[in-house]
Amino acid sequence: MSSSPRPGAALDPRLAPAFAEVPVIASVVGAQPLRQFLTAPVKVCILASFAVGQLPQVVPALGRAGKTVFVNVDSSPGLAQDRGALEFIKNMGAHGVVSTRLSLIEKGRPLGLLTMMKVFVTDRSNLRRSTDAISRGAPDLVEIMPAPIIGRMSAQAQRAMSPSVAAGFVETPADVALALALGSVAAATSDPRLWHLRRDQLPPVPPSALKRPAAPQE
């Protein structure tokens, strides 16, 4: 399977309809928020902190409800960090995986899984390492944390990390609107109130919030 083109890869057509109405990904941490997620209009979720024994029950149930399910491999107790774990996730009906590990992203694509690479941008050198890893792994989505850092990234840097999902400190409809205005395809949040946020309900973004720093000179 060939890698997606970089920079600025297109959003996978399996995901575009899911974000058309509700441009949010539900971060479902543990079993407690599952009922709220099932009854919310949001279509895509990331399952985190689910023990390996819980996944075979939860994942198929969400699939039957028409939800698109990503499993955070890094935060699933008892789940190995190898191809076998990805095959296990695929066979139970999950659509995709989330990981900070380049090796897992590279292994997921040939299995037909959607891949979301999580990156923590803490400084300029970290940003450069992240873009290099994204170029190699060619994930379908890049989860950029924390979300406010996107406004500090140059447009060139964000294109290299596209299609991106803003995550971390996404707490209000204004946070979601700003992430989209800055170029992300969605925002991820564990706040169930935002799982009902439809695109036509997004507040306007002030032009001053869209000013980006210039790309650094090499």
C-alpha cells in the first residue's frame, strides 16, 4: 500500500462524511462516558483507557451504532505494541488506531486500518522531529497536542502535519471553531457537551485569532 502524499495529504474519504455535520472527535476515556457518546450526534471516537478484555464487547457495539472507532493503542492496558495487537483491533471491527509510535502507524496502514499519529509539540526542535516522523509514517490523521499550539505554528508546519486534529485544552465551541479556522479537520475532546456541536453552531472566529508567526528562516 502506497503512502499518502505529503505535505498536506487529503482527508481519507472514509472520514469526510463523519466530520461534515459534527467536526468533533469524542475522546471516550473509560466506559463511563459510553452511553453519552452513543446518544450524541458525533460520529467518531477515540477509545482510551479500555483494558484489552473490554474492547471485544465495546468496539462491535459502537460499530453497530454507526460510529467510527479508533483505539488508542498506547493507553489500552494489556494490549501489546505490535502487529498482532493491530490485527486484534482490526478483527474486532475497529476502524483505526491512535499511537505516538511511528512503528505502529507504519504497521497499521497495510492492514487497512485508519491511522492517527499523536504528536506533542513542545518546542521548535520537537516540531521538526514530529514532521519528519509524519512524513515517514504517512498517517491518515495527525492529532496535535495541545490544541493552542496550532495557532503558534506556521502555515507551512501545519500543512506538513495535515490532516490534523486539534486535541488538548479543547473546552469550548470557540476552541473548536478556532481549530477548524486554523486548518484542522476536527477537534478532539473528552467534554460530552461538545459531542453535540454541529458545524452550523460554531461561533465566528475573530480575524486577530488567525494571525500566524512567519516560518523560521533556515
